[in-house]
Amino acid sequence: MVKAISMEIKLRKHELPNEPLNSIYIGGGTPSILSESLLNELLESVYKNFEIEKNAEITIEANPDDITPEKLQAIKKTPINRFSMGVQSFFDDDLIWMNRAHKAHEAEDSIKLIQNFGFDKISIDLIYGGPTLLNQNWIKNLAKVNELGLNHVSAYCLTVEPKTALQSQINKGKLPALDEEKAAEQFEILVNQLGEYGFDQYEISNFARNQEYAVHNTSYWQNKPYLGVGPSAHSFNGKQRSWNIANNQLYMKQLVLGQLPLEIENLTLANRINEYIMTGLRTIWGCNWEEINIRFGNQCTTILKQKIEPYINNQKILDNGENFKLTPQARILADGIASDLFFDY
């Protein structure tokens, strides 16, 4: 698989703008199971085919139960300088309900172990809104973030996706339906408590202290081009979206034949501006008028100014002439407001 991904990187090296890359994100399944030699082989293929900034953010996803001194010793010998960990909760009841492999104490122990090895850039994922998560435990989860000295948190509301085991169990009455009111309460707790700990809510679900914003994810939200390699990976070049096939064997087979295992979608003007609005409104930077004008044209700018006027009047959007963004109290309504501003032509 690593050899196949390296082949894809070589075949697609001209797809990104001709400028140094400022982030590499090793995600997907569980890349932390890779050996030191395979991780280095993967990264060497990137460095051979792209120019990388000196202090680029290089992140690896890891599960708490994968973290060992031996694994960290191996990662220390690679260019990786940041961890993203799927902690989800520091309470076993929540982890059991979510069918996670690790225990709460393993999550805390693995974070401390990573820190002891000299890695200071660690982001963790937390989930709120689940039926087992009490408000007081959610408060304790966030206090644990502060206690551990973490500077980045991604916190997501549990959602029920169609055709999943979770939806099936809820429909059959085996599990309770999600409580939207409790989820809204826990979102408010999240924003207020992390704010007290010095975190900026720089994106609806992402919080950082000391301006340790995730470079990689910020590129997505700011609608910048990115290249995704490996099975199921998605890419975006500003006008097209592409995605690789999910089947591992077919993915590798096509690359051996020198073929790219992907499909391409040409985005309409409406697709492109709607995506820009949707992602931009989720951030503290909002949407930039000059960029809208350059990328989408004067007509889009004029229409959008008319569309946001009611939201300015009811103090849900702030427009300073350069950018427009959601006011803090309107962030919980981000998806609904964005959809109201969408273009349909």
C-alpha cells in the first residue's frame, strides 16, 4: 500500500500550485500502525516530489491504544511533529457506548507519554451530545484538556448518519434517540469553558490556544487546493473535486498499471461559491469580499451583499467591508445561515 501511495504521489506531483507545501496530514485509517521505515518511505516520496516549507506542520493520526514508547521512538526519527488523537471522551461509559477500543486511562496516559517524548503539538477529538455523556462529565472532559496542557481540541456533536448501525439501533428502540436540547447545552458549555481556558473558537468545532491553529484543516476551511492520496482520498483544485476508489486491491492494481484510480467532478460556479460560503462562515476569518469578487465575479458579490443584509440587521452577521462573518451568538446556526445564502443557479 505504501508503495502504491508513493506511485500516486509521483503521478500527481504537478496537481498542486507551484509553491512550498505548509502541511502534510497522514490520516485515513490508523497510520500509527506503520513502522518507522514505512512512515519514512511515505514521507520521502512527498519530499522527493514536492517542495516542503522548513517548519511545515506534519501530522499523524493515532489511536490512544497504539501509543507505546517504541512507537514514539520510531516516530521521533521521522519529520512528524504533530499528533491528532481520537480520544472522544475521558469516561469509559462513553467509550464503551461508542465502541472505542481504548479505555479512558489509556487516553490520558498516551497524551502524557507523547508529551514526555518532546512532542508539544497534540490535538484531540472529543464528542458531545451522546446519550451517556452527562453535562457534569462533559465539563470534566474539558477540564482534563486544560489540565493536560493541550492547545488544540476538535469537538464534534454526535450525529446519526443514515444507513448506519447507530440509526438502526435507534429505530428499533435499542438505543435512545439523541437529545438535541442536551447537545445544544453541551455546545454552549464547550464554547464558554474552553473560552475561560484561553481557547479561541477559530472554527465551529475547533479550538486553539496560543494561536496553534491546525494549518492543514485551516486550508480546507479557507478553500485552498489540496491533494489527497490513498484509497478514498479526496482532492480539490479550486474548480474540480476528485476522489479515489475505496477498494484497496483495485487501488493498488490500477497504480501498478500507471493509471490514477480516481473520479473527477467539475464544479459549477454555484457549487464553488456555495462551498466557499459554507466553509468560510465556519471560521473566525469569515468570507473575504475581494476574493469573492476575483473568484466568482461582480454579480455574485452584488447578490451576496443583498442576501446577507437581513442577517446584518438581526446581528447574526458582521460585515466590516473587507470580510463578513458570523457573530459569536450565531455560530450555532452556521449551517442554516449558510444554506440561506447559497446560490441555486
